[in-house]
Amino acid sequence: MIASEEQQEYMRSGHMACPGCGEASTMRLVLKVLGEKTIVVIVPSCVGVISATFPNSTFKVPCFHSAFEIAAPTAAGIANALRVQGREDVTALAFAGDGGTFDIGLQSLSGAADRNDNFIYVCLDNEAYMNTGIQSSSSTPQGVWTMTTPGGRQGRKKKFMQIIAAHRMPYAATASIGHPHDLMAKIRKAKNIKGTKFIHTLTPCPTGWRMPENLSAKAAMLAVETKLFPLYEVIDGTEYRITHQPLGLPVQEFTKIQGRYRHFTEEDTAILQREVDDEWEQLVAKTKGCKL
Ligand SMILES: Cc1ncc(C[n+]2csc(CCOP(=O)(O)OP(=O)(O)O)c2C)c(N)n1
Ligand SMILES: [Mg+2]
């Protein structure tokens, strides 16, 4: 971490996130890197609650509340207005949840990425519609408990980074508060690239994941170290690069600390482990020739 970034804070204390909120920690780190020349776009989600409204705003930078399905084009519009004004030193940044990204905002994100509009999109993925009471989204993993999937979700988590890579945008990456230096390095990189940049962050939610609030950073770290949420970047949709070599811990190290997996049988866990191992192999195959 660069020392000056470490000192900077663009989120005020006293905001309304639940204790241990992974979204709040992620936003804090992102804003430390982007700094005061940033305009934030937010859409309905826990972020909408955390950021609050004037005069109680949480962010120390301008924040535009937009509609649920249009985080990306709103940021793109701001970026284009900044370009017309000759203010390309200001970063347009969108924060949206997994519901706002994987589901309801997908079409408008796809359009903005196709135009290669100049903004950073940070998806805060807590694997459900948390703000409205823990309903399942297309990001909720198979078998996981939510209020709308009391017996475990039937569908499987959408492989969203594959959809993003298909757009061939200049920069896309996964990131996690469990590995803050890696996250901040990716934001720093995104800041200096022109066009659409997408960062997929896994943001643990103690409320929805049914776990103690002090385990958020640990859960984020374990998702990476079990290979369930690998850290990598994709340049121009084709060049894959793994940015952190995971320890390869058993996947239950991640699942056993969360109540939403409590009903998993040994067989369920073995199936999940096989899937994680297969996907890791597929990812490694895509990185051939690219070094850490
Ligand atoms: C068009 C529209 N549909 C539904 C809602 C209600 N709504 C507000 S926040 C939210 C949940 C958002 O979930 P997600 O995007 O995953 O963000 P999280 O709350 O988990 O951070 C929903 C369904 C809305 N505001 N607008
Ligand atoms: Mg969510």
C-alpha cells in the first residue's frame, strides 16, 4: 500500500452499515486509492443505505443515487460529461450489488461496456439481495440458504467474469478485502486505464451469511485461499493473469464458519470441492504463458 493512500479516508465514520460489512470495507479501500477526484454512482442496495443522503452523506466525494438497473450508464454519462468539460482527471465510479449487476443491471452494463465508456464499475457481491432481506440472486451459490431458498438454492452461481470477459473490455479483475493490497493495486491499475473497467469483489455479509461479524475479513480471505474465489485479472477479455497463488485449503474452511451452509452434507461439500477444483483448473488453463 502506498503510504499516502493509507492515510486518506473518503468515508466518514458513523455510517449505517451492519458491523463487519464487507461492502463498507471494500468501498473504503477503493476510495482510498481513487481519492478526492472521484464521482460515485450508487444504486439501490445496502450501499444506498450506507452512503446515506445529504447532509448525512458518508462519502467525502460527490455521490449520485441512480436507479437499480442503470449503475453503468449513469457512470458512463458522468464520464462523458467530464470529457466534454475537459475534466478527465476525475474518475467516474459505480458501486452496485450482485443483484444490481448479475441480474437487473446486466443489460445496461453490457451496453456501456460495448461502447467502452470510461468508468470503473465495482460489483459488491454478497451473493444475495441483502438490503431487502436476504433474497437469492443469480450470484447465490447452489445449495445455499437464503430467505427465498429455505431448503437451499437450486440454481448455480452465474459465472459472471466469463460474461464480462466476453465484452473484451480493457481491464477486469476479481478482488477481496481478505487481500487488501491486491485489491488496491487493481484499483490503481484501473484508474490509469481508459475505457470500461470491471472489478468483481466478494463482500462477506455477516447478516446474510449467518456468521459472527468479526469473521468478515477471514471469510473473504478463506474464499480466496480455498480457490473458491481466485484473484485474477483479464486484459482485453483474453489475457488472464492470476495475481495471488492460493493455499488450496479445503473448501469447508470457508463454508463451516457460515450458517447459510449449515445444512450441507459431506456429499454436498465434496461436490462443491470438485467444482472448485475443476474451475481452478480451467482458470489456470486460461493463464498459460502469463506469469504471476
Ligand atoms: C427496480 C427496482 N426493483 C427492486 C428494488 C428494491 N430493492 C432495493 S435494494 C434491493 C436489493 C439489492 O441487492 P443487491 O444488488 O445484491 O445489493 P445488496 O443489498 O446485497 O448490497 C432491491 C431488490 C428497487 N429499488 N428498484
Ligand atoms: Mg447483494
